[in-house]
Amino acid sequence: KASQEAQRRGWHLYLVGGAVRDLLLAKAVTRTLLIKDIDLVVDGFHKAADVGAGVELAKALQQIYTTARLEVHGAFQTAALLWHKDPELDSLWVDIATSRTEFYPYPAANPEVEASSIRQDLYRRDFTINAMALRLTSPNSGELLDFFGGLHDLEAKQIRVLHANSFIEDPTRIYRGVRFAVRLGFHLEPQTEEYIRYAIDSGVYDRTARENGRAPALQTRLKAELKHILEAPYWKSALQLLGDLGALKCIHHTLSLDENLLRQLRLLERCLRRYDPQGTLIHWQMRLEALIACLASEYRGEVAKNLQLPDDSIHRLENLAKARENVEKISVLPENGKAEISPSQVVQLLRQYDLPMLILVAVQSSRTIRQKIWKYLTVWSQVQPILNGNDLKKLGYKPGPHFRQMLDDLLAATLDGKICDRFEAEKFLID
Ligand code: CTP
């Protein structure tokens, strides 16, 4: 339908980007493919008014597919149609853009000019394997437009950038390149790797940092890439490659993948498996928080804010150092006749923190502390006082604010093994 509508208006329509790459890959391994994200480019128009072609085509399609939602971005350039039944299974996103070249003032159709327009659109893209187009309109519908050797690179299993400045212009492409390499089992083509290293050596991450305040678009894209990577099954290999390339500097110039960070990430996974078996926490975000937590404490909040993490996450990272210092107290060992800190004191100390904070603290702490946090989360935090408010009333105590203290005292005595049944609890209250 899209190609018919475009054809009727005398335009060309192309499928571009990731869908073409994935179609070719699926064909190579005779695999079925579910494409949820389709990028179309309209090209080949000859009137200035047609610069809004992508939007016009999207509107026309929405008249046909009335269940689709239409979104228009920017003044003219792009529109999207969304089918959004089930976010996981049934969603389909179709982006329709107008070829990103200036309108050319030639009165007549000129195939070379047309070709150069879609060529230029493709040339602005990140990697050769993402810069191919499949023509959807006649003549030559079904033709693959591969100006930069994308097919060759798919066969050679390599990620190759289109031009030397690509990573300087958009440092998040470093993360994309790594993501594609690891996800597809490809390698970074040597020259491309050199460009990445050059971009990092030349301080491209400074730009990411500098633009934080006034132009957060780069940070938004960086966060999206981090999410993509950290929620994928291949996140460890991707992080390793980013670390090898020195690309973690884009998050903060002091961040590198050293033994300490790797150890903390391993511990984090163990903690998530133990403390969050139902997967109620957002694991990719916890991984990102663990990365940021490895920075010196004065940088953590700022980096979390720049990446536009949610408020609770920013708050956690800002307060992590204080929380760690506080939690350290539970590791005090018995000395000079002083007793080891009691379970009720541990509960008292830890209950002010949420699960993600305790996980971040555990990841950075000694084994003794981790074991106490584990005991707190799995046993002590579940313990209830033997009597409740109603029991106190039945026992003849007058309700009031002092009930809270009485119940807290009962809970502490239960936790510390001083009372273990109702009889002992009642006696405890009288004493
Ligand atoms: N693109 C780009 N530079 C970026 C982001 C995107 O050149 N920083 C181009 C690429 O041609 C890419 C297309 O925009 O193929 C669509 O981007 P996106 O949907 O993010 O990526 P996909 O290639 O479709 O990858 P995925 O399968 O992971 O969605």
C-alpha cells in the first residue's frame, strides 16, 4: 500500500536501515524474521511543496490503516505510524522520512539526481550494513541499492563506518558499532576501530559532557544505547569491548573497565539473582547504576543527572557514599568487651534503605557486610513482632503513640532472641 500511494504521487519509496540489513541476514541463514521497526524513505519528488512527502504519505496510509496511530515529528521531515496492540508481541513501528537532501531545483526527473538524493541520505548513516536501501516502487522495485559495500561487509561479518568523521559527529555511534558487532557476531573493521580510538583519543567524550547542560540530545541517545546494551543478553561482551576501546569515557572521562569494576558487576549479577529472583528491579538500570557507582562519589550524581536517570536513581547515587559509611557500622567486630552488633541494630540501620540501594552498597562492601545484608534481606527484615496493636489493646494497654515504641521494642527483642512466644512477649512488656 505504501508503495502504491507513493507511486501514485510520482515518488520513489525505499526500505532503509536495519530492516534491510536484517532481511539480508535472515535470507543468508534462511531464518524467519519478525521486523518490528520499519524505516521508509520517500524520494524523487520535484516540487518544493513535496518536502513534506513523508508526512503526506504517512497521513494517506493512516486513512487506510485506521488502527494505526500517527505521529508527526518536526515541521516536515518525518512521521511514524504505530500499531501498538501488545508492546511485546504485536507492535509495529513504521517511520516515514523524506529523503534528507535539500530539495533540488531541477524541473525534470533525472535518474542520476534521484539516485544521488537517496545516496546522500544513506551516506549520512552510521555503518555500511545499515546504509542499504531496497526500492519498493517501480521501475526496478525490489532492487537493492548498495552504494557503500554493505552486502560485502555483511558477508565479511564486519562493521564498517562510512566516513572518518562519523564518530566525531556522533559519539553514540561507537556504542552502536559495538552493539552490532557483539549482537551479530561481527568484528569491527580495522580502519573503523582506528577511527573509534582516534575519536576517543581526541576527547570526543568531552563533547558529550560539554553538551550536557544545554543540548542533552547526545546524552539522551547515549542513555538509549546504554539501555539497549545493558538489557541485552550479550551485555557483558559488549561492555568488555567498550572497555577495551576506552569508550566508557563517554559516560565519564574517569571511567574505565578495570578489575574492580568487573568484580563489582559480577557481584551485582549475583545479588540480582539472589535478592530479586522475580525480576522486579530494572536490571539494565541497576547495571548502569553500578557503573556510575564506580566513579568517585562527587561525580556520581552529576553523571546520573546528565543521563536523565529517574529521580530515585539519582538520589541513590548521590547518597551512596553516605549509605556505605553508615552501613559499615554493621561490620564492627566484638572487641574490648563490646558485643557484636545485634540483629535488631542491623535492622534499625538498614531499614531506611531500599533494595536497590542495599544492592549497590553490598556490591561495594566487604564479604562480612554482604553476608549481613543478605541475612537482613532474607530473614531479619521479614520478622514481625509477636504481638500486634490489637493484642496490646486486648492486654489492656491504652492505644496511643507509645504503641509504636512498644511494638518496636517487641520486634527488637524478637530479633535478638530475647523472646520467642506470646508468654515471653507479655512478660517482656510488664518488665
Ligand atoms: N542511524 C544512524 N546513526 C545513528 C542512529 C541511527 O545512522 N546514531 C541510522 C542507521 O541507518 C540505522 C537507522 O538509522 O539503521 C535506524 O536506526 P535504529 O532504528 O536506531 O537502528 P537499527 O539499525 O534499526 O537497529 P536495531 O535493529 O537495533 O533497531
